[in-house]
Amino acid sequence: MPGTKKEKRREKMGREKRIQLENAYYHIIDRGNNGIEIFKSSEDKTYFLKILSELLTEYSTNIYAYALMDNHYHLLIKDCKANLSNFMHRLKTKYTHHFNSVHATKGHLFQDRFRSIYIKDDEQLLAALIYIYLNPFAAGLTEQPEKYRWASLKEMLIVDSQEQAKENSLKSSTYIKSSELLSILNISKNELLNLIKQRQEEILKDPSTFEEETSQNTQNTIENSNYKSILEKIKNENDFKQNKTLRKALIFQAYSNGLSRSEISQIFDLSIRAVNLIVNAVNKKIQENAADYIAAIQIIRGLERKTSHPVPGTKREENSMHKVFIGIGTNLGDRSKNIEGALKNLESNGLKIVKKSPVYETEPYGLADQPRFLNCAVEANTTLSPQELLMRLLKIEKEMGRERKIPQGPRIIDLDILFYGNLVINEESLIIPHPDLQNRFFVLKPLSDIAPDLLHPVFKKTIKQMLKDLENLPEKPEIKTKNE
């Protein structure tokens, strides 16, 4: 049974404690108790922003946007040290004390619990930003969101000119990291303003499209009622039963999609404390750019889309066979045995090897002060998707004892996806074709032995042509065939 008696008793006594994640982005919504006004004057709003700016450093929090209305406010923040609850408690307590003192009131000012919406990716970050900036317009407080005094949009759009800043009688607040946010989203101020105006026109045509609850819907999360059944299907697939990384990542993704700890604990037959530990551990791995966990999340998102949007009468794409090319390298331990072990592991992990190149002994690439490598390449057929293939390769590397301590450093085994059919993929966790193969003699030489006429889908050159380009360079690395 999920959960201990103590945890169940605690749940009955009160609400769940928030799971807080380091370096996580949140859209915060906080309202007055029973809808009362929390800002009665401009001085109130000014004081609230003053407290906000003072607490950011103390609680390692970044703020990217805000919008203040009379009875509620919105913040877009990054919680760098998992301090969200403490940060918000301090903010609300300090402001409530001020408000009650100035307006001679007593008791709770804010509703009991603020709402925090976890933001998973850049698309959701942009949607939340636009939603926040359009709130004053939707509330009827302004017809021009870019000129609303109590939202950070006006500050962000100020041209960095002292004369114009003076004309606007407003200085851009240094604690609002709007430039950093635009850089994260890879968008200019004008592009953002155009998107806001487009959304504004849509709201004018149909005001019902802009409701408070749609903020969560802008994150493209799957409805909870449907998501639970989707989650059950995914977790029962063989890979998720056998692969601990996939299973932990699935628990993290379930939390990200809005399920509570109680719901997750019941689905996975775990205690609530275990769910909490897993979510925080996976978040830490993702923040550290752990390739296996990032790939696992990508696989899960793909399965969520396929499971929630099936196409009647079509065959699942992953059931068809794909031609792939894998690069293999090793420079620690018994290198020849490492190559043999990698080949056997590839065969037992969903790949059918069709061709194998000779093995070459090569100079180190990147970091020179390390042992020489043995390298080869294989052509194989597989029904695995690109992300599933990446997960299998990372799994093999881990099982064979690879430790990722130094970039381009010594390794017992290295498995790279060089090509996956004619696909071109550019994701955070996976780039295909391999982004640096055109500069790697130890990759192109073995590849040319098994697929000299293979055409690179981006450079539009064959492997043979790319190898010739390298051979024509003044200095080329030493490479020799290894007697097997």
C-alpha cells in the first residue's frame, strides 16, 4: 500500500507540502482573501515592489515579469535554490504587516495558499509571460498593456536612452531580468510586443478565451482525467519496468504535468516521501544536464503525444525499420574487449548489425593528454526511435562502466549516433547527424569503409567526399588499422 500510516495521517490533517525544485520557473498567482483588495493605493503597490526587490537576493530568486491588479498579482520567477515557499511566505508576511498598519486592518490579507504553476519549457515560459502582461487589459484596467504602470512590460520596452527614460518618467528596475528572459526565449522586444498585440486582438473577438484557469492550459499539459490513463499505459511498457532512469523520469514528468504526490504515489505504489525524493533527484539531474535523464524526458513526452493523439488506421512509426550508423570508441582497459562487448550489447539492445568497419587506432581528439583510442563504426537496423536509441546507448555505456568526469576525456566506451536514416534532429539532448563528425578523421575513416556514398543530409556531401576534405588538410592525425 502506498504511503505510511504517518504520512496518511498527515495528509488527513492538512494539505500536501509543495515539491520545490532548484532552478525551476514558476508563474505565481496570489489573490486577496475572499477577493478583497490587496492594493488600495499607488503607495501600496510601490511598497510591494520594494519588498519584492529586497527579497530576491536573500532567497536566490530571479524575477522576469510582474503585473499588479487591485485584488491579485502575477509573478514570473526562477527559484534558483528551491526556496519558493519561504520566499513567498516572507513576501506576503512583510506586505500584510505594512498593509494592516497603514490601513488600520487586521487578519489575513491574502487567500490561504498562493498558486504556483511549474513551467516546463520555453513555449510555456513565453505563454505565461504573454498571459501575465495581458492581465491588466483583460481586467479592463488599460487598453494598452505596454503602458500599464504596474506591470513590468512598460519597463522592459523602454529604450535605453536617458532622454527617453526621462520622458517616460520611469527607470527600468535593475532587479527585473527582462533582457535575460528575452535571451532565453530568443526573441526581441518588438517580436514579443507583436505577439502580445495578436493575442490582444483574439481576446477582443472572444473575451471568454482569457480566463484565469486558462493559464495552466497555455502550458499544453494533458487533462488530468486523461493523463492518468496515459500514464498507466506508459509505465507498463517493458522499458519502463526494467529501466530505473526511465521510471524515475516518468514520475518527474507526472508531477510536471500537474499530478499531486498522492496521485503519483498511488499509481506507482510508492510512499509520498519516495515520490518527493525522486522528483527532486531527477530535477537535479536535469539541471546538471545529465544526458540520460534529458533523453528519458524527451522519450516520455513523445510517448505522451502518441498515446494521447492516436491516428486511426496507421501503423506506429517506431515499428518500422530504420538504418542507423553508430560510432564506437574506447581508450581505457582492454580496448579490444571493450569493442567486442559494445557490439554484443548493441545486438542485445534492439539493433541488428549489418556491417562493421575495421578497427583503427587513433590519436586522442580534443584533450590530447590521454591514451590512444580504438575506433570503428557499424551500420545497423533498428525499430527504436532516435531518443529510444540514445537511451539504449547511454544505458550500455553506463553498464560497461563509463564515467563522465572530464569532457572529451578518457572513457572505457563511447557510443555515438552518427546518422539515423536521413533524419535531421536538433534537440537539447540529441543532435543528428552527429554535429562534429565532419571534423573527425577517426569517425569518417571507418564510416567510409562501410558507407562511402552515404550522403550527409545537411552538408550534401558523401562520406567519401568529407573524408577527402580532411585528408587534404596540411596536418592530419595519425591513424592505423588495428590487427584484430
